[in-house]
Amino acid sequence: MDTLRILVVSQKGGVGKSTVSANLAAWYSDIDNKSTILVDLDPHGSSSSWIKNARHTGALYEHFVAESFSERRWLIDSRQKIRKHQGKFETLICDLTWTAAMDSE
């Protein structure tokens, strides 16, 4: 199965990443009837919390907080989380706050 992957990312806080992520996950799951997972890589966990507490959307979620941002370990861990779900769902939404520790790849 090909998975549509949508990464919602910005370096600035408060721009609506979590809101957009949660709403996309709910829309793809409820309205478009796609098997959907929200991978919340934002340390605050807002989007996964909203999906968890919303009326049943059918979207699954996973909140993941990197243990360390040193030596790009966060990147390896984040990619593993995304790859773990790739192919199992039709849609994967990823909520991520860009930090100075990340490079442009």
C-alpha cells in the first residue's frame, strides 16, 4: 500500500502546526475514509492529545518525544517511527517542530 505522507513543520511556535495536523488526521479518517495515523513528534503533544480527546475520528495516533537531540539521534528515531507505520496506513500525518538541532534534510 502506498502511504500519503504529510509532514506539518515550522520552526516558529504558535503557527498552527498541531491544529492543522489534528484536523488533517480527522478529515482523512472521517470524511475521506482513509486509514490514518497521526505521528506526533512535537514535544508538547498537542495534536495527539486533541485526537485522543475528540469525538471518535477513527484516526490512530502516536506521541513520540525524542530522548536526545544530540548527534542527530532524534532524526534516526523520528524516521524509524515514520517508517514503522508506512505501508500500514493510507495516510500518515506528522506534526513536528523544527529546532536548531535539525539540518535542512
